[in-house]
Amino acid sequence: MPGPTNTLLVEGSFEELVDELATYIDGIRKKQSEDSPSLGSEVTPLLEKGQKDEALKKIVTGSSILNNAHERDFVAAYNLLIHLVRQSPNNDKFLPKICQNLSQPITSSPSNGPGLALSILSTIFNILPPTNDVRYHVFLAILRVVRASSMFDTLRPQLKNLDAWVAEWETDAEDQRTLYLNIADVASEAGEADESYDYLLRALRTIPPTESNTEESQQLSIRALKAALSHPSHFSFQDLTALDSIQALRNSHPTHFELLEVFNAELLDDYHDFLTTYPDFLSSETLREDVLERKMRLLTLTSIAASSSTRSIPYAQIASALQVPSNDVEMWVIDVIRAGLVEGKLSQLNKTFLIHRSTHRVFGDKQWVEVSGRLDTWRTSLEGVLAVVKGEREKMAKEMEIAESGPKGQGQRDGVRGGMGGARRREIDVME
């Protein structure tokens, strides 16, 4: 796979190496057919005339036979061919043919062939300057080999460099779309649904608004829509509805768009209404009804949790909304928590689901009205709390005022009484 820049060390003059490779190719040809034409006899006169590019063209054209080379000679033979092509000022026109050859099966080694082909393609990729757009075509060849051999794990680590490579190659929108779709196909066939969907979205984003109604755009949009609906853990569809190409389906494919709208913002009842209106739609689009039914129930429970003003939902309400037996409610609540759509806990004693955190599936006018209502409720509650606090403060202030003034007045009265009593006692003493 692509990595650090490689250096090929090959000894000999250009003419000697071309003659050596031509002789090797003739040897493979003769093993297949004694009557095969001699490549050496075609190349030698061209070399004598100094027509190096013409001789190299003959070699590259006949190089597809190298896929039949013995496994121990395969890498050496292709490395020699790459070295010769690099000597040409027009190497860009020869490399695509070599990449095409390596994208085909390596008949001499069916088991190790894909690994050998990837090794050579990686060498080609790494010896090219980073800004050389031929790297783009080499990478497409790598994707073809990875797809044919189901070796996605070898590709995955390199995808982190893709954005930088695309910028260096200065690829246009169409080439980027081709690249992203190839990666999406490779990932899909490898069972990597997340990566496949991610690159489908990238491909959709390369479509300009002026081309959102084209046939290619419509088919790609439908493919992404179906991938999102079928993905077991994809619950947010804002990434799709924000795209012009998806919005264009409203007119070109209204039934597809209606189904997307149901999953984007509606409830299970609305989904069942859709199925009643279009009973054969899912089967015609190869969409699994059981997968979509489960996802719609989880999304419905998510909406109920987000719109609950009490943050507590009775089991009976959940059972009714999800159209399931009461005994299954806890299982569905656990599933929606595992999916990361809602946080909360079950109260088996009270038969309620206590919500800690929930998120609206979409946030539009309806949700703003709901938020406004909640804020009004909180404001009223806070005003009540503030009134109580204010009343308690006033009461406490009065009590403190009484406490401060009461003991002081009582002390003064006690002092007067004490003085008068002493005077009487003194008067009595004198009279006595």
C-alpha cells in the first residue's frame, strides 16, 4: 500500500535492460505458444534507430503477459518495467497500461497474486511525485485489486491520507466523485457499511446544485437514501436532507422522498400509513421491512421522549405508540438507550421510563414552539420560587428587627424598677 517513497536500483543501460525484458517476455510467450511473435525482433531495430519511446511502447503493450510470470520473478520483472518507464519523458502515458495489467488476475499465483499486484502498484504510487495526478489513476487500480480480493483492511489505514492526496492532485469534482464511489463500492462489498455510507455522502457532495436533477445525481441520491434507511445504526437523516440532490427527489422521485421524510421526523403511525398507501414499495426497492420497522419504533420512542414535558413516560403510553405488548416495553427502552438516542432509567415499580437526556430528531418551528412553552413553564416556576424566597426574606427581616428591639426595651424597664425599689428601701432604713 502507499507509503514512504521507494527507490529502484537497476543496473545496465536502457538498451540492455529493454532487450533483457523483451527476451524474458518472449520466453513466457513461447511457453504458451511456440508460434507467438518475437517481441525482441520488434524492439531491436527501434533501439538501433534510437527510437527509445517506440521500443518502450512495444514492451509496455506486451507486458500483460507478465501476469503469467512465475511468482519468484513477478516483482523483479515489473520493477524492471517500471524502471524503464521512468526513463521516458512520457512515462505518464505508459503507467496507466501497467496499472490496468495489475488490476487483472495474476494467473501464475491465484492465492498470492493480489498481494503481489498491490506491492507493485504501491511502488508505482510511491515513486511518483506527490502532486503527480497519475497517482490518482494508480490509486483507482489499487481499489480495483482490493475490491476483487476483499482486502479492505489493507486499504483502511491509507484512507486517512485521502483528503491530502485529493488536494495535491487537484482533482475536479467529477474525478473526486468517481474516487469516492469506488471506495464506497469496495467498503460495501467488504461489509463495511459505515465507510461505504460516508463515501457515498462525499460523492453526493461533489454534485453542484445545477446538476442535482441529472440522472446520475438521482440514482446516486436514491442509493444513499436506501443505504441510510437500511443501516441498522443510522438514525439521523439531516446529513441527507441538507443536500440539494436529495431535495431534488421531491419532484423526480416523490415516493422515495416521502419515505425519507417519514424517517426524518414522523412516527410509527405515519410509517404504517405510508405502507398502506404504497404496499409494494419496499419490496420493489429491496428494502427489508423488518429492519425499517424496528428503526421506526426506536425513532418513535425517541420523539416521545424528546417531547415529554414531565420527563416521565408511562409504559402504557410507550406500548401504545410502538404498537407492542406491555411486556416488550422494557426491551424497546433498553434498545433505544443502547442506540444512544435517549438516556434514562426504568422504574419497574411505577411502570414508567424516567428520561435523563433526549434529543429532537429534527429542530423546526414545532420544536421551537415546544421549547418556548417549556421556557414559559420554567419562568413561571422560577417566579413562584422567587416570590417565596422574597416573602421568607421579609419575614426573617421582621423577626430579626423584633429580636433586636425587644431585649433592649425590656432591660430599660427592669433598670427603672430596680432604681425605684432601692430608693424605697433606703427610705425605710432612714425612718427606722
